[in-house]
Amino acid sequence: MIGTKKLGTIRKEIQQALASAGEDPIQRLERQIAVAKRKGDGTEVMEGLKRFLQSPSKRSRAKSRVGATR
């Protein structure tokens, strides 16, 4: 369960945690995925995390105008 945290907040926290070594979190994940594949380990979680970090933030929905018709 995510709770009341917004996905944008979670995305920032994950990026900060992965970038603690001062490098790009996406590149770090790509290296970890490559190493795991060479070892024959599973990479599903790391690949999912990479996709989550690469996905664009959801934009706010436009507010409906007063008197707008469908």
C-alpha cells in the first residue's frame, strides 16, 4: 500500500536514494541490470524500477470550465 504519498514524492525519494553515490540513478540501474544478467540473476524488479523512474510525471487534469458543454 502506498498510503497518502504522491507518486511524484516517491519517485524523488527513490532517485535521491539511488543517486547517493553522486551518479545518475538510471545509469546505475542499467549497470546493475547488466551485471545481474551476466550472472543469470533476475532483473524484473530493477527493470520495473528503471521504467518507473523514466516514466513521465502525470500532468494535472485540466479543470472543467463553468458552463462547458460536452
